[in-house]
Amino acid sequence: MKQWMKAAGLSLVILSSSFYAQAAEAAQKVGYVATSQAMAQLAQRYNVPEKLRNEFKDRIAELRGIEGSMKTKVEKMKRDGELMSSSEKTKLQREMQSLESNYKLKAQALQEDQRRRGAEEEQKLVQKIRQAIQDVAKREGYDIVVDANAVLYASPKDDLSSKVISAVK
């Protein structure tokens, strides 16, 4: 009976070690992608900065026009200020203050809209990159794909960056 118990115990040890060996053998295939590099290249490919510039060019031109008006009024005040009556000076100063407050308000709204639209475009690129990573990982048989910034060392053969960039539609 003792031999039988020893044999059963030994077989349990062998069986459990084979499970661990199979688990180690079935280790997941891990790849990595330089997402920041992919984002930069794809932003250039899709010409995101130019697209945003074109979208806001009218508002930027309007702000430049206000700047020009402000500059003209400041020059007029410097040049003719001493010759102007106090009511003319007051009127010019109020116009300058009105232009300045209008400029600040429009500039702040423009910056906020540009930031929001930039984030929207970035989010679109992120979604495209995620989809491409999933497609490449499935096609290449990778179980896990991580960002290259999180990897201390990995084999260059597991770098999926170029494949992901070319897979983005």
C-alpha cells in the first residue's frame, strides 16, 4: 500500500509538473508597437495640422484684422494724441479697449475650438491605430501587444510598428 501511495504521489508530481511545463510552453506571444511614432507618422499622412489650419483660417484672419485695427489705433494715439481733444482721446481709448476685449474673447474661443478639434482628430487616429493593432496581432498570431515605451527589452522581430502603420486605412 505504501508503494502504491508513493507511486500515486510521484505520478501526481509528474502530472502537475507536466501541466506547468505545458503552461510555460503555451506562453503568450507578445509584440510591441511604438504608438507615439505611429501617431506622428499617421498625423503627417492624414495631414491633420494642415486640415485644422484650413478649418480655422477664417477665424485666424479675423483675429489678424482685429490686431491690425488695434495697431492702427495705437499708432494714431501715439502720433496724434497730444493734438486730440479729451473727448476724442476718450473715444479712441474706448475703441481700443473694445477691440482688445473682443480680440481676447475671440482668441480664447479659437484656442478652445482648436484644442477640441485637435483632440477629436487625435482620437480618430487612436481608434484607427487600435483597430490596426488588433488586425495585425490576429493576423500574426500575437496574444498581447504593448506600447514600446513599456518595454525595456524585446526582440526587433516582435516590433509591429511598421506593420501597424501600413495597416491603417
